[in-house]
Amino acid sequence: MWQRLRAVAFGVRSWLFHEVELLAPAYISTLASQIGSLSAFLGGFAATFLATLLTIKREGHLLTVTITLAVVAAVAFIISVIASTVQIAIYHPNAPSFVSDFPRARIQMSMLLGFMVGTLALLGSLGCCGWLRSRQIGWITAAVGFFGAMMVIVLTVYN
């Protein structure tokens, strides 16, 4: 099982960074800055959404799933922000010499996967939250969340 998981992870890693390694440092630094800023904003939104969900006095499986997805989103965005900050530090022209030893591909993967997992988890949480109110709103939020997730996947995977 672990060998299969490792093979899948290696395939995703090689797919994600096939072209990223060839990009100019200034481009990677700018991209990391943008992803870091967006992750910080969306992570704050996910944390606020999580705090709101935690005040609901009901219990149930759907509430648990919605809260779990919000937690995953908030944590993934925090990872993405930290990785993008390290990425910017690595590619800075005046970076200290010991920074060149940092695992650049691993940091890039953490930044991108954190951003993608956070985005999809946040959309999933938003898609589930309508069911807490009513069936009609649940169908609407689920459809919009699913459409948003599909658009994110299409825009990032099928370029």
C-alpha cells in the first residue's frame, strides 16, 4: 500500500514540477508572492468560517464534515503561506548562502499542494454548509461548490 502511495505521490510531484524547475527565479518569486497573499486571505476566510461553524449548537454528521473541511482548508492555507514565504526567501538575490541548501522542489510542492488542497477543501465546506439550513439551499450551495471545484481543477490541471 505504501509503495503504491509513494508511486502516486512521485507521479504528482513530477507532474507538478516538470516545468517549474525551468522557470526564472524572479518569476517563481513573484508567483510565490501571489500565492502567499491569496492563501493568507483565503486562510483567514476559512478560519472565520470555521469559527462561525463552531458556534452552531446542533450536532450531526454533516456539520462534522463541514467543520472538518474548514479546518483542512485553514491548515492547508497556513502551510501554503509559510512555504511561499520560504520560497521568496530562497529566490531573493541577496539571500544568505545557506539558503541554497533548502529543498526547493519540496517547498514548491508544499506551497502548491497547500494552496490546491485549501481551495478545494474550502469549496467543499462552502458546498456542504447550505445543507445545515435547508434542503433547497443545500442543493444550491452544493451545486455552486461543485462547479467551483471543477473550474479550479480544469484551470489548473488541463492548461
